[in-house]
Amino acid sequence: MRTVYIADDGKEFDNEFDCEHYEWILNHTHLNDIKCYDKDGKLFEDIMADDTYNYCQMVVVPTDECARELSDLADYTGYCYYAHITEAGTWIFEENGMDGKFVKSR
């Protein structure tokens, strides 16, 4: 016997977690509009990647809807620094000793 999980768009998975993750991404399309850059200005390809989160120094959020979905991403992944980003704009990561947060650029 084999269990197949089918996403809302018809894509099939053998693993329930992979299917749920795929559907979560399908329901958060505005994340594709957000741009994350490292300290050298290199654009990261995948906003959900650990390297993006760990090395991102600037986040460009074009709309408030993107900001809401970024907040959802923070809740979903535990990437808590993204939770500081509350509205559209350019956000710069400011370190404060062992901690830091994203601050909206003026």
C-alpha cells in the first residue's frame, strides 16, 4: 500500500510534511516579490533558505501584503528577525552586540 498526498494544485507527494510545505509556499506568492541582499549587495535566490536568513543584511519589501507574508514566514520558520519587518520599505539589519534587528531605512 502507498499513501499519496495531493496538493491543491494537483502535485503529488509521498510525504505529508513536504506536501504541506509546498502548499504553504503556494499560498504565500508575495514572498517572491521580496528581495534579500547580503553585505556585498548579492541577491539571495531563496527567501526560505537558511543562508538567506543568516547572511541577509538588507530586505526590500515592495508592498504591505509582502510584509504580512514575511511575518507569516517568521512564524512558520522561526526566522524571528523577519518579524521586525512590519511594512513596505527597505530594511537594514543592525547588529547590537550578540543580537540585532531589521530597521526601516529612511
